[in-house]
Amino acid sequence: MDTNQIVRAVKTPVTLVLLAVLVYFAANWGLDAVRKPIPPRPPEPCVVQQIGPELTPDHVYVRVYNGSKTNGLAKRLGSVLSADGFKVVKRVNADRDDYPRSLVVGHSEDSPEVALVRKALTNVDFMADGRIDRTVDVIIGSEQPGAAEQPDLKVPLPDGTACLPKIQTVEVNE
């Protein structure tokens, strides 16, 4: 047998093996891509709106998370904040239950919406995360926050505008 005959005899099986390997790796890559979770939708950026000389709680959207081992705290604190006029859009458990201190999380420390929530609560720390939707999260820790005694729930706005969350609401017609 000469070299040409050997090449002709081996060419087809080698090509089939290479194609089978290629199909195997492509199928594995496709299955891995299908199994990955769909990433969450990014938050809508806030919208600058003219609201007057002061920011009041009726323009602030708050999410309350229970990060402690005590049940029902998010619901209770959410009710307190709602009674103060804040728009509480979520009251659920946090991703973990071992937060030592209660925490207010928002865009920045000097954001009017963060200042307003911090005025309403006592015994809370702050963490800035630069969020673009301007909502405020309150995470209840082992040291629970308290409601401030007769807080002045207004924050002056120098130019009368504030960047407010673009929250989708459903109108109910009665």
C-alpha cells in the first residue's frame, strides 16, 4: 500500500471523528447557555421632576427587608413608614438574616430621599450604592430601628426638582 491509499482510507473516519467532537462541544456549549439564569432587568433610571420647594414622603419609594431572625419586622416597619406617608413598595425578608445593625441603603448620603428616610428612623446606619432608580432600601438588623418622635419630614430642594423613581403603577377605576 502506498501513502495515497492510506490517506484515502483514513481521511473519512478521521473527518467523521472530528465532526463528532465538534458537535459534542457545540452541544455542551449550547446546553450551558440555556441553563444560565436570565439576568434581572436593570432598574429604570430616575426622572427629574418639578415637585416644589420641599421633598415630602409621598414622593419617596421605600423597600423594607427583614435581615434579622425575628419574624414580621418588615411588615411592621413598612406600616410605620406608610403611616408617615412613604410609598412602601416591598416588605420581604432580606437575602440573609444576620445583619447586626439596621441599614438604610440609597443613592448617596446627601440624596434628599435618603435624608428623608433617615429623618423618619432612629438607630440606623447608612450605605451608599449609587443606585440610579433613587429608591431607598431599609434593612432591619438585630438592632432594630425605631420611629423618630415627631420628625420634620421635609427636605428642602434648592431648585425645586428631584430625581424620582419611575415606578410602574396600575390605576384602579372604581
